[in-house]
Amino acid sequence: MSHSAANLLRVEQVVKRFGGFRALDGVSFHLDPGEVLGLVGPNGSGKTTCINVISGLYPPDGGAVMFEGRPIGGMPMHMLARRGINRTFQSPKPFLSLTVRENVEIAAAYGHGPGRAAPDLRALLASLELDGLAERAAGDLNSAQQKTLDLARALATAPRLLLVDELAAGLNPAELLRMAERLRALAADGMALLVVEHLMGFIDRVTDRVIVMNAGKEIFEGTLATATRDPEVIRVFLGGAHG
Amino acid sequence: MKLRVGDAVLAAAVVALMAVLPSVYSNELLLFNFVMFLTLSQGLNILYGFTGYLPFGYVGFFGAGAYGFAIAVMNYGAGPLPAMLIAAAAAVILALVLMPLLRLSGAYFAIASLAAAQAVYQVISNPALEQVTKGPYGVSLTGVFAPRLSYYVAVGIMAGTFALVVWLRNSRFGLALQAIREDTVSAGMAGVSVVRFRTVAWLLSALVAGLVGGVFAWHISVFYPDTAFDVGISIFATVFTLFGGATTLTGPLLGVAILYGVYNAIGITVPQYFQLIYGTLIVGLVMFLPNGLVSLLTRRGIRVP
């Protein structure tokens, strides 16, 4: 087996069209266990679409998504969850009328596939500071708490690959710092993370390397420090992107 | 599964009450109708309360059950109990045929299910099918008429339906259905097979209506397509469920007790006052208690069975 086939996630020349618009136009990257990859780029560059395709919300229109060496493109979400892929949502979508505890219980009961240890839900809620809210309806939580619950729901399935879509937006500086530490700790335990975020400070603190996207294409891959010196990246972020 | 005791106690109490009432109260048809709506509103609760799909055409499954029973008895000489199985099968088969409706949601689903029920009604009542269904002329099943036995079978079906709702309220499966109701995408990401789970709820809900339709045919033994496919049955089951509060066991029970009680007290003698009271109650409910009567308690954090 070549090294490339052993990657946890391989995204190869993935294309996603919406009508005539190519939201993803041949994107390729890979991710290994314990690695944190940042996905940055202007609005509409295809970051969230990329997460949506990997997590099974949309089937890709071209290319391949490989997880643990097997193609997963177009597989339904619940099967991906059981295989070990999970995600958070840019606008969190908890089960509002159910309690916080029930929200994570469902995910642990159904999304937790064979071959992975079930997480201790009590400890999980405590680690995310949701333990005091366990019996409250998710609809009673504020938006930052709902985002954290969304993360808890994803983590309750004990994923091997976690896709994080703008988790940091709306958090205060102290919460941001704690969230960054949490994500690093997950990676230290061997989880692979793909992080979409606009806050560069957060990206800098969390990621090992970044991919910069523009108009559905990857324009840079490397560390964030090098990205900020890349002329193409500077052009895209500071204007003239559509010129 | 952590069973909330209140659920089981309430279900058992209502079943026991309906089982002993015929020995102290002589209007058995009225009692039968109560049992019928107590069961139908819980059957609708399985679908609406747990998955969020509101089937205005719920009566279609009821009618399919009634005619499944009638056809088995009339055309194949089946006894009432085998005919009940045919009633159940007819409703479940109809639900399987109508599964594409689940691709719709909200009002579109509600209207499409109503249209589907009407389509079945048109087929059953078609004079060209007189040999099979007796068309618009109605069926007579006096050969199997057994009001007392059929009443107790209806109570049995009610008990089974209550048990199903209690199970849904206390099981992971029921929780997963509620997750689907809240958000299909998050439910999928929580590992819930959305399509498969809501299909199960759909079929269970249809099964309940089919069994009730079958036992209805058995109990009254003479009826017409307009009786078995009366949209009023859908409306009653829906309003009773929403009035009391879906997803609970108590809500639909309260809805039937209050609204069907009012209907039987004055709905036939002074229908204009009934319509007035009924309309006022429903408008008031929609405006002030959209989650039903039980929300008076649940929004204060009180758990309702």
C-alpha cells in the first residue's frame, strides 16, 4: 500500500455544481489522523460546500472522496457518521425540543459505529461545560451554547474525522481560546480535523497547515505563515479577486 | 429504556375504563366511537407527534382497513379475525404505495395525503367495481355482526396503540424519530437513518388506522364509502391530537375527552352551537397554546405522561 492510499481522508479532483455554478472545481487534498487542516478563503469560495460534500449532505458531481481507502462520495450521512465522519454546522441545528442530554444520547446510540469506543457522555458534557445544562431543552440555550452542543453531538459519535464549520464565530476571546485548546486536544488524541474559519487567529492557533480556496479552486497549500506571504493569496484576500 | 411510570399508568387506566364502561353504560356505539377516536388520534400522534408529518388523508388508511375487512368477509367468506388481518394488510400496503409522499413535507405532504385518500375513495366507490366493493351502494356484513366482541377487540387495539406510543416516548427509537422531526440533517449526522426510521413510523401509523377501520367495519357492519372515507374522521383525529398536544400520551386523550365529549353532548342536537364552541376553542388554541393543552404544564417544566 502506498503512503497516499493510507491517508485517512483523500479528496481527489472533487467537483460540485449548482446549476451552472461550479462551487467546487477540482479540489484535492488529504488529511491524516491527528492532523488539523484549515480551509480558508473568501465567502463563496467553496469551503462549506467542501464540508457538505465530505459529510454526505451533497453527492459530488465529479472526482472522488476516499475515507480510510474506500470511496464514500454520495454515501448517506448516517452511514458516514457510523464510519467515523462527523461535523458541526455553521448555524447549529440541535434537536431543539429535546434536552441537551437527549441530543448527545441519540448521536451516541445511533452514530457510533463498530470498532470505536463509545465516549462517556457525562464526561463529554462536562468537558464542554454543558453538564449543568444537561436536562434543559436545547431550544433554551443561547447560540454559543447551541454551537457547543452541536460539537458535543458530533463528538458523541466518537468520530475519526471531524469537520468543523465556523465554530468560532460568535465566541468571546476567552471561549475562543478554550475552543482552540479543545480542538488541539482532540487532534492530540488522534482525531483528524478539517476546520473552516474566518478568524485567522483561531486558524493560526489550531491548524497544522491550511488550504486557501478561491472560486471553488485550491490556490495555496502550506502553513498559514507562508500563506500570508503568497502573492496569489494576498490578491484574493485584499481585492482584485474577480478582476 | 427508562419507562416513565406515569405513561404506563395513564394508558392502563384509560384501557381499564373503556373495558368496564359497557357494563355500566348502555350506549355502546358511543363508547365504540370514543375508543375509535382515542385510538386514531394516538395513531396520528405516532406520525405527527414523532416525525412531524401531518397526514390530513389519515382516513385513507382507515377506509382501506374498513374495506379490506369488508372485502375479505363478503368475497372470501373470511371470519372476522382473519378479516382484521386483511384490514391491517390493506392499510399497510396502501402506506407502502404512498411512501413517495414522504419526500414532501409540511403543508404539501398534508394536502397530498388528503388527495391520496380521496383517490382511494374514488376507486372504492366506483360503480364499475360493484362486484368487488359494492361501489357506492355500501356493504352489509351482518353475517359477522358481533357488537360486544368487536368492541373488546377495539379496546385491545387501543391498548396496543397506547403501548406503542408509550414505547416511543420511552425508547431510543422514539427519540430518534423526534430528532428527525426537529432536523433531518442533524438527525442524519447523529447516525439516524432518516428514510428508514420515518418509514417505520409511517407504516405503524397506517397499521393503527387500518386496524381501527377493520374493527369499525366489523362493529357497525353496514356502511358506505362516504362513511369509511369521511374526511371528518381525519379532521377529528387531527384536531383532537393538536388540541391536547402531540408527542404526549395525555394530549390526544384530553383532546378526545373534551372535544369529542362536547361534540356528543351538543354536536348533534344543536350543531350550530357546537360549531361555535368548537371553532372558538380551536382558534383560541392556535393563538394561545399552539402546542396543545398539555403545554400549559410542560412549559412550566412539568413532565406530562
